[in-house]
Amino acid sequence: MRTKQNYGGLDAFRLLAAILVIANHTSPLTSISLDGDFFLTRILARVAVPFFFMVTGQFVITKFFVSKESAKAELLSYLKKVSLLYIIAILIYIPVGIYAGHYQKLSLYDVFRILFFDGTFYHLWYFPASLIGTTMLYICSRFMSLQKMTIIAGILYCVGLFGDSYFGFIQNVPVIGVVYACAFQIFSYTRNGLFMAPIFLLLGAWMSKFKWKYKKNILVIGVITAFLGMTAEGFLLRSLKVQRHDSMYLMLIPTMFFLYQILMKCKPIQLPRVRLVATWVYILHPAMIVVTRIIGKSLNLSKLLVENSIINFLTVLTLSFLSSYLLVLLIGDLNNKQFQKGRAWIEIHKNALEQNVKFLQEKLPKDCILMPAVKANAYGHGAVMISKALNTMGVRAFCVASVMEGVELRKSGVKGEILILGYTHPKQFSLLWRYRLLQTVVDYEYAVILNQYGKKLHVHLGVDTGMHRLGERSENIARLCMIFDMPNLVIDGMFTHLSAADCMKTKEQIFTKRQIEEFYQLVESLKDIGYTIPKLHMQSSYGVLNYPQIGNDYARVGIALYGMLSTKEDTKSWEDSLSPVLSLKARVASVRTLHPNESAGYGLAYIAEREMSIATITIGYADGLPRSLSNGAGEVLIHGKRAPIIGRVCMDLTIIDVSGISHVKEGDTVVIIGRSENEMISAAELAEKAGTITNEILSRFGSRLERVMK
Ligand SMILES: *Cc1c(COP(=O)(O)O)cnc(C)c1O
């Protein structure tokens, strides 16, 4: 079974990092020891921001190297999220900035510097730095390897060091000193998106590669050594009085390298809403510094709340966490999307889908394009949700059964080619044109009608090699040539469908090989006559798994993409490579006792022999739960145990026997397909019990089921 992504101690460290940032801006130890405060706020606290960059690196920058499409999607969604936060933060800090007297005499050029480098309040530089850093790395990742980028980012960091804690060494060097002085007109610090962010973003991206490589004690020794080095470096630079600023140290890089890996190895601590709270503490704490001052002044407690550095720090810390937590709760409520798991729903496991895509792509020859079948609402999974998710994984070709399925995808913004495998009525031809859909030519007669439409239509030519369902017969060369000659048809592809590729018995194998041969013979004949051969395809799921050697331009994969095959047996033999994408769940509506000789459900079909405990669950045949599972034929899972279906499955409800399963109550989750603790019911098991194949079960899931992406 796949586990949820493990973030180790990263989440807990976010809070610690936020506290360090507050320390950095309140200098808690100044009342006690200046050296101590320098150590805490100018050295130790300097791990916080690089840590945040590395988290972004690990979860965002890594995706730049997966595929072109996923890189772009990831960048855009990250930029959107961070820009929004930045805008909100800017709005919050305009009044604070006015109060602090920051915005007197601003030129247009100051506005540019503040917006893109310095931030509109001192700590907000982090947001433009993240935006610039990730965008720069995205651009570089289009034509550079991770290694090359890391070297360049390393050089940039060194350049930055000399504008930061090593400034004294170059300040008076001819030319260089002047160059830096000029640069500081554009940005006040080198601690920004150009010089500091890139190396830590990339270091984060490297982290998944180092994940289990080093033993924990080596990492601990590493981090201690590096951090001692950084401490020595900091104090030395301070005593030499060369620091212009104190954010960037040479030893900060090895310190972060080891620290981050230790965090990844730590046991995760579950903290509610920790990510958002940490972000808001970061954004809000300077405002809380101001609030603390105002409170101090108005209550005449300045001596205690402001001048005592430790109390000041603790007050700001408390106020920051309180306000952030309240805000996150409030935003959570505002954002509270309609609750989707009230009655009966499908959970989509995106990770499983991604694994299946990867597995199938590896199975196919390199230049063969995966063209998922998302017909019948993506086999019940939800066509729009699945296709959009596939878009982000780099998939850019789809097939559907009907023109309206294609239109729905286009209207929701699905990118790529969409091939309609079935028949489209001539009255709907305008939709093909308007929504850039590819139509299958189902035979010669249909080609004539398509050609008469008048506008040029892009089509794939269906060829019948033995299934005798759709497609022009492969031996009708003359008719096929006439289709190729039709002026209004742009033939982008040609395909056949294998009708017995699921069975590897001798008879079926011979039949399938004959189908393949006939298709290629046709291709050769057309070539000999002088036609340009369009893109070819013939494999569906079983075609890919049983005949992987066929190297075509596309593979039309349906059922396997959803992590299963048609039968229980086949699903079992591929279970190591394919992970089920969907779970089906419902709720307990009511629990009651059934006395001996009482009946449950319609038609006196079930009579209790003994006293039993029964539960009514919120799913029925209108949702796609087959009525053939009535009266003990089917089971569901509750609290990790199997509960048989009793009586007849109704349209909206089903009754199950929960005798012997303790603590069943209204509102409990019932698993119809999927895992509950250590028990599991697969779609294939359910299909077998219902006397059909998984394809039918999945594609009949009703529109009333809500689809939730996990
Ligand atoms: C549905 C369909 C597919 C996909 O089939 P799977 O067996 O689910 O992979 C491929 N080609 C055609 C013509 C189809 O109708």
C-alpha cells in the first residue's frame, strides 16, 4: 500500500524557524549578553530562511525536471500562491509602514526596488526573493541540468557573500567596490532572489536524491561541525568589522545540507494547520512588534514589554502565534468548501495515477505517446478531474467516446489532442470544428458525410482488422484510398482495435497477430501507392501489457491507467506495477436491531434467523452499486471488517449486517471499494461477485457520487 507523503520533521521545524525569525527581529538576549544575542539572532536564526527556501526547492523546483508541462503548471501555481500572499502582506503593512514612517519621499525607482528586492516591509523581501528565484530557476531548467544550475547558483551566492558578511574585504578594492556600490542602488542587500534564494532552492531540490544515503550519526556530526564552523565564521567576521549585513555565511550551505537531511529522517509530528500558521507568523510578527510597542505605551508598561528584551520577545511570540492561529482558523472557515463526503463519494488517489502513468510510459517505446481513454467519465473517476491531473503530469492526448465528452473537457480547459472514438451525428459536426476535436472515420460512407460538411476536419481513420465493430475493412484498399483523397478530411491518424489481446491462449494470440499483420499490410500498401502514412495506433491496456513490442505513435490506455484490469485474476498478476486510483465510500445512515423472523428491505427477500444488528448505508444501485450484489452476494468494509449486504440493494440505500462489529454508529464511513485498516475490497473483487468486469462497474458509477482528489 502507498503511504501518504512523509515530511518527517519538516513541518515541526517550520514552527521553530518562525520562532527564530521572531528572535532575529526582537533580539531577545540584548538585556543579558550582546555576544549571546549575536550568536542567537545573527548566526543560529540564519538557518530559518534558507530552510524555507529548501522546502520550496524540494516540493516545487524538483518538479521542473519531471516534464515540460508539469514544470510550467508547477511554476504557475507556485507563483500564483506566493504572489497572492505577497499582495495580502503588502496591504497589511501599508498602514504599519506609514506608522513607522517608511514611505516618505518615494520615487518610482524606490517603488521598483522595494517591490522586487527589499520588500515593502523589512521581512517581506522573502516573497519577491522566492518569486524571482523560482522563476529564474524555471527558465534555466529549460536548457540546463540541475548540476550546472547548482554551480552557477553557488557562484552567485559567493558574489552575494561579498555584498553581505564579507563586504569589508572588497569595499575598498578598486572597480569591484564601485560595482557593488552601484548594485546597492538597485537592491539594498545581496540577500535577495538573485544571489541568495537560488542556491537554497536548488539544495532543496537535491534533497530527495540524498534522502536515505547517509546514516543519522554522520549527519549529526556533519551538522555540528558545519554549524561550529559557521559560528566561528560569524564571530571572526564580526571582530574584523567587515560585515555589511549578516544573512549569508559560507558555512551556512553545509549546515543546511546536513540539517535538512536530519529533519527528513525525523519522525513526523502531527501538528494541526502548522504550515499555514508558520507562514502567517512570518508575515504578521513585525506587526506584532509594533502592536507590543503600542500596548506598552498605552498601558505604561514600556519598561517591561519593550525594554526587557526577553519579555518583549515572548510577548511578540505569543501575539504572533495567537493572531496567526486565529487568522488561519478564520480563513479555513471562509474557505470552507462545500463538504463533499456527506453521503457517497469517490476518492481519487493522484499519486497512484501518477505512478500508473510512469509505469505505462516506461513500458511503451520512447516516442509512443500515451493517449488515456477518459471516456465514460474517465471510467467513473471523473473525466475533468482526471484529465486535468493528467495534463499536469505531461499527458497531452486523450480519447473519449462521444463528442459531448470532448466538448466538456475542452470547456474545462483540458489541453492536448482529443480523439472521439465513436460516432458523431452530422448535426454535431460544427462542434468538432469549434472545439478542435479529432473524429474517428467509422467507415467509407461516414467519410463521405464528413467530407461534405465543407470545412476541413481533422480525423483518425478507423480500420477494421477483425473486430467488425467500427472502421473501414482493411482489405478495402480502394475505398480507403478514396478516403485519403477526400479534400476536406485531414487524416492525422489511422488505427485499429485489437479484440482479443486480453487473452494469451494460442487461438487468441494467433488471431491478434493476424490483426496486427493486416494493419501493417494495409500501411505498406498505402505507402506503395504513395500516400503519406499518418500516426498509427492499435494498443489498448491489454495490448500494451501483452504486446509491448508493438511500437506505434499512440497507445489508447484505459483500464490499466486506473490501476486495474478487467478481471480479478489479471488485476492480481499486475498488482505490483499498477495501483488502484479510486476508492468508493459511503456513510452509515442508521443502525438498528433486527429480531428473528423480521425482514429487511424490499419484497421480504431477507428474513432474520436470529437477532442481529443491521446498518443502512447511503449508497444504492443508482450510484452504480450493482443490484446483483443483493442478499449476501456482496460485502462492504466497516472498521476494517467485512459486512455482508442483506436484502435487496435499493436505488439509494443498502442494508448491511453489522452483527459482531462493535461501535457501528450513524455517520461512520463504509468502504465499498478500497482499504479499511487491514482489509481491502478491490473493484475487481466486486466485479467478480457481480458477475461482470471492472470496466462495467467503474463506468456505471453515478453522477450523484462526489469525486474528491486526495
Ligand atoms: C475504450 C477503448 C480503449 C481503451 O480500452 P482499455 O481496455 O480500457 O485500455 C481503447 N481503444 C478503443 C477503441 C476503445 O473503445
